[in-house]
Amino acid sequence: MRKTSDLVDEMLVEAKNAWLVAIAVAFENETKFVFSSQRHPLEELNQLVQKGGSPIGLLRFDKEDSSLQGSYRPFEEYANEEWVKKYFAGLLENAGEIIDLSKKMHRFPTAY
């Protein structure tokens, strides 16, 4: 497995031409995400890996007019794994929830 900094760099390059990009981090019973728009994506990815997560690839969302198009790309370490396509297809079925999660991760306290 490559260094987490390399994976974050790959995500940020991909994000330059996308509406939203996230690293999918697989755990035994759930998936967590590190979004390209987070303030400290490397720190977040390192924390998830330390907790036992495996970064498996990128989810990409592109906005076209009023619709969103989702796609995925496994990291090279998982590119030939049969289960990865099914895994990502399942994630894309929940694209709305993933996008909502990305918005929640960017809420800042309101100044009164």
C-alpha cells in the first residue's frame, strides 16, 4: 500500500476537475469517507487507517446542469479485485447520502 499522503495527493489532483471527490475507506462493517473539500484530509485519512480502515479508491461526483453523475476508480492496489466493482456500485446507490455527509462535514459554527 502506498503512503496515505500519496493517496490524498491523488484525490486532490482528481478533485481539480470534479464537483466532489472522496476517498472510500473500508471497515469490516461500514465505509467512511475523506472528502477533497475537508480542511485536513491527510490527518483524517491517517486517523481512519489507524482505526483499521483500508483506503480502497476514489468516488467522484460531477455536476452537469441540475444533475450529478457519480463514478469511481479503485486505487491501483485494488484494481484487480473482483469485489471492488460491486462495493463501489453499492456506494454509488447511496450517492445522495454520501453528498449529504460531505456537506455536514463542512459546517462551521455560526457567529452570533
